[in-house]
Amino acid sequence: MFKKLLPLFCFFLLNTTLYAQYIPISEDSEISILTVGPGEALYDKFGHSAFRVKDNTLGYDIVYNYGTYDFETPNFYTKFAQGKLLYELSFYNYEQFLASYKRQNRWIKEQVLELSLSDKEAVFNFLQNNAKDENKAYKYDFFFDNCATRMRDVLKEVLGDRLQYNDSFVEEQYTFRELIQKNVHCNSWGSLGMDVATGAVTDRDATAWQYQFLPNYVYQAATTATLDANGKTQPLVKETNFLFKNNPVTHRSNYLLSPLFIFSVISIWVLWITFRDLKRETRSRFLDAGLLFITGVVGIILALLWFATDHSATANNYNLLWAFPFSILVTAAIAKRNPKAWVSRYIIFLLLLFLLLTIHWITGVQEFAIGLLPLFMALAIRYIYVVYYLKRKTSLVVSRK
């Protein structure tokens, strides 16, 4: 009777006392790293990682998940935008975890770790303590502190120098931007959004240790990691299991809805108006005002992401070279039929910024969204025409005097 009640008792303690009491773990227990494949939504494209603690003797099977947050958090969306939203370590029954990702048709791999009983106790105790109300929250960072990096960090914290990661799983050198772009199509709106929002900090080469911000590389790093056990070096991973094999779905992207096509159409429209203006010896003032207004608004958003948030990935963003925030202040001036001379000088300044953008792109300081290339060309040509038109008009006025 006692053996039948013990699993219920342990799980009751796990869910009601928040680890105020010691929860035992037996010799037959297993601690695993779970790796989940990519999902449909953009935030699921990179996969997921979690710990699993399974004890058949004591009858519990728990998943510890560092990738959760509380939707009831006051000012949730503001904190999310500012990079101040706290993520949490949550725990629940493995069957819930499995069922959830089965519904999403996402594969799940398990790496059972080769740990002694004392090591399993140490890892389990760390997770129990970390799941307490006062410890469960942490400040999420996409590159440096997320659900994937926590797998690596927890094991390193508990096992210390006995656990050794090596670089052998890294076959090619990639930047942070290249690593995240491997998970999304380059000509997609998600890819474009990330390229515009993230700065030059993401164009640094990532080390093998830093690769583990992505779950797939946590999986690969664990495969090659070693653990010192009483002076004997052994693989960290004892066995690997495929817990759920998904049914691959082929997604066909619609090029007519892609950023490259949409911005190509917009760019052709801008160039057509510019050509028409050239033929008529006129200037479409409201087009120029609209371009400066839109690029100015984008620039303000990017500047706020850089200077007014805690997002590490949005710093040093040279997309500000084409989306310059102060352009919004020039909107009214350029919409006038006869703008003042300084407006022409400001447009020349914008062309110089485009030159800097080109240099940054060629030298690898920062990569820019390929979908924006037609827009860059159209803006540069339009700015050149505006400078030409305004200077020509000024010359005509002077000659008449």
C-alpha cells in the first residue's frame, strides 16, 4: 500500500510545497535533456530545450522548463518590448509536455545523461531550489540567457570543471545573425523583421559555447561533452532516444507575398514617379514627404530599441543609416513647393549615410535584409533626383535675378 501511495505523495509535495521539503531520487532515476524541433510560429522556429527528471521507482516524471512567462504580469507587452520581461522556470508532468508538442507536430529527442546518484541528486536539488517562487524568475536574453543556454549553465553550475564542453561539434564558423537565419527563410517577413531590428552585435562570430543559445546546438554540444567520474573521463550522454517523430510538412512560400517582391513593386513605383518627374521637370513633393516620414518613424523605433530597451541584440543597429530618425522632422519642410536650401543639404547627408551603409555591408560590419535591397536602390536614386531638382531650381531662380 505504501509503495502505491509514495508516487502520489512525492508528486503532491512537488506541486504544493514548492520544494520546502526534500524530494528523494532513487538509483534508477534518469535526468535528461529534451530537445524539441521547430514549430510554425516565428518564436517556435528555433526549437526548445528542457530538463526531464524521471524516477520509475518513486513514480514521478517531471519536466523543468525555463521557457515560460506569466501573461498576468503587469504591463506585460511594455516589459516585453523593453526587454524587461522576466521568464520563469516551471515544472509539470512529462505527459503534458509530450502531448503539447505532439499536437504541434514537433519532434522530441531525449539525451539521457550519464550521472552518478550523487550527481543526479545535485542536479535535481538545484532544479527544485531554482523552481521556488523566489528563484524561478530570470531576465531573458535571446542570445545569452534563454531556455537553451540554461541547460548548459545548470549542468556547468552543478558539475563544475568535471564537465567539459569542446568545440568539435562546430564544423563551420557562423555569426549570431547567420545562426538565427539558418532557422528562417531569408526572403520571409520574419527574417526581414529580425534583420531590421537587430544590430551589428549579431554580426560577431559566435564561439562554440555561444552557439548553445539554440536548442539544436545544445543537443550537439551535449553529444560531444565529457564528464570526469572518479578520475575517469566518460561521455556526458549515456543514450539518445527519439521520443516523438513528427510528420514533416512541406511549406510552399508565396513569392508574390514575400518582402523581396513587395519592396520591388514599391521600388518600381518610386522609380517610375521619379522618371515621370524628370520628364515633366517637376517633383512629387508628397512622395518625398512620405518617404522621409516612414523612414523617420522606422528610425525612431530602431533608436528606441537600441537606447531605451535592455535587448542586447538591438544595439549598434546601422539600419539607422537608411531609417534616420530625424527625417521625420524634415517631412513638412520637404513637402513645400520651394523648400529652403538646407533641405537639399539634408538629402545629401542622407546619401552619405547610404554610402556608409554600403561600406558597412561590404566590410561585414553589419548584414542588412536582402528584401530591402530594391528599396535601398530606389531611395538612393530618389534622393539623387531630389538634390538634382532642388539645385537646378535654385540655379534657375538665381539666373533670373
